Amino acid sequence: MKTIMVDMDEVLCIGGHLGIVNKFLNTNYKIDDLPGYYTEDLIPKEHLQEYYHFFETQNVYDYVSIIPDAIEVLKKLSKKYQIFICTAYYSDMYEMDQSRCLVDKYKWLQKNFPFINPYQYVFINDKSLLNCDIKIDDRLSNLKGYGEQKYLFDSYHNQQISNEELKQEGAIRVSGWKELETILLKEE
Ligand SMILES: [Mg+2]
């Protein structure tokens, strides 16, 4: 069986951090309002410390929506491929304890993707270490390293990545799970 690296944030689910920002600011920002990848950019600098304290008390995955068709397509793919959910839970841009994020990710995956065994969860920052045959991620830098087929999952923050950059990484942009289904489940 070929192996597939599947990213979690912005590939299986979206909107968690934005939901927390909206709760903190009492606003109703949408994904398209974001200036870049990081939702924290919406927080005025003088409130950032306070925001981090609030963030520590929240479960990001209470606020997410599932990306359309992710469950259905991944279920089909898991019959033909060995799926690994490969996701980072720690970022040194936040000066706070992030251990709950690991637990929250684990529980959300268990609840929403019960057909994927926790043996196949990989919590990792440097995904170039992974030798999966197929890689799916919304960040081009996470597609580095080995991979026969690399797919950049279309997202609000990666629109500016040029075809030239994709080509250099040997990656193809895909619009979503339906397109991945067509590509990865077509008869060979
Ligand atoms: Mg991601």
C-alpha cells in the first residue's frame, strides 16, 4: 500500500484560531478577512498578551468546521492507501504552554475520523523527515523532502504561490477533496 501524508489544519478542518479571535474581540471576522496566515494579526498588539492567556484556556477544535468532503473521501482513500495524519501542535511564536493542543488534536481526530487508527497520527513540525509516497498540505514548505506526488491544498493564505514555485517543489495545486478523490482513486 502506498502511504499518504495528510495535514490536519486547513486540510481537514478550518477556522479554529479565527473562532477564538472572534470570541476574544467579540467580532465576526471571516476567513476572507484575514490579512495572511496568522489570525493573531487581527489582535491589536497591546492586547496580544491578554489574548494568549485567553487562548490557553480554549480548545481550538471547538471552533473548527470540517473541510467539505474530507471525511467521505479520506474514508475511501483509507481502503487503498495507508493514511498518516501529520500535524504540528507546537509553534514557538506563542509564548505559552501548548500541550493541550496535542490532546485536543488527538480527541478531535478520534471523534471525526474514527476509521484512522491513532498509530497513524504523526505529531511533527519538520515534515521533510517523512518519506510518504504522497503528500497533501496547504503549506508549500511542508511538502519539502521525499514524495512521488505532492499536492498543495488550496487555501486562503496560499493563493500567491506561483506555478513556478509549485513546479520547483514538484507540487500540484488541488482545489479540495473532490479533486483529490478523482486523482487518487482513478483506475490505474
Ligand atoms: Mg495546514
